[in-house]
Amino acid sequence: MTEPTPGTAAPHATDAGTAHRHAVVIVASTRAAAGQAQDTTGPVLVGWLRDRGFTVPEPVVVADGEPVRDALLAALTAHPRVIVTTGGTGLSPTDHTPEVTEPLLERRLPGLVHALAARGAESTPAAVLSRGVAGTIGRTFVVNLPGSTGGVRDGIAVLDPILDHLCGQLEGRHEH
């Protein structure tokens, strides 16, 4: 078996069929988009998805609100299997990621949202204040994660064991 090149990892053994899947990471951060802060969550998500065998460009960093909606719509034109957003899920006046994501969803995944909140609450009680949504748009899975590295790591812990099955269902495979 050949070793992965630096910055990549061999796909998980259960990742059959994911090598050609495309994913997009959208960072909702007004400060990072303005160059006033560094994005710390996008690279974590990109690295995780690449390790899972997805083709992922560098994160798209946009201001919160309508720019997130525009980035979601632009990403959907490439028909990715997964779109993960990070940031804009809290209660501050500028947090609008769920409001611009939710109207685009065709099918919602409330159980996943509950699991994300429960996992986050194990780390910090404030995690239950995240208002992220999850669901599908056509054959694309979309999820909003918090804008903290801890929230993203908690999200990855929930998503990692189910991502292949979720993508398989979106691709029309009905394994159980």
C-alpha cells in the first residue's frame, strides 16, 4: 500500500465510492472576510473532508447573511455531495446563516441537528444556543456548524460515522 502524500490521508476503509465526491466548505465570518481575523475552522473542515476522500477546494470565506446564501447557491451549481458551513449560527445580531440556509432545504434532518447540539453540550453548555440547520438540497447534504474550532470538532465527531451512509442514500444506494 502506498503512503498518502503530505496533507492527505488514505480514505477510510468504508469510503468505497467517495474518491470522486466533491464537497464545499463555506465560512460565515464577517471579520475574516474583511481580513480582520483569521479563519480557523475552514481548514479543519477541508482537511477532514479530504481525509474522507472528498475533493474540496479551499474554504469560501464570506460575510454573514446574504453572502452566505449567495455562496451556497454558487456552490450548488457544481452539484457537490456535501456543503458544510461554519459560523453565523449564534444569537448575535449578525448571525444569519440558518436563516439563509433553511429556505433552500428541501428535506430537513432534525435528528442530526439534535445530535450536534447534544455532542456540543458535552463540551460546553452554550452549544445548545447554536441554531444551525441540516438537510438536503437535491442530492447535496448541507449542514451548518458553529464558528468555533471546538464546535467544528464536535460536528465532525457526529458526522464522521454517518457521512458515508448519508452520501450513499443521496446517491441512491439503499444499504442499511
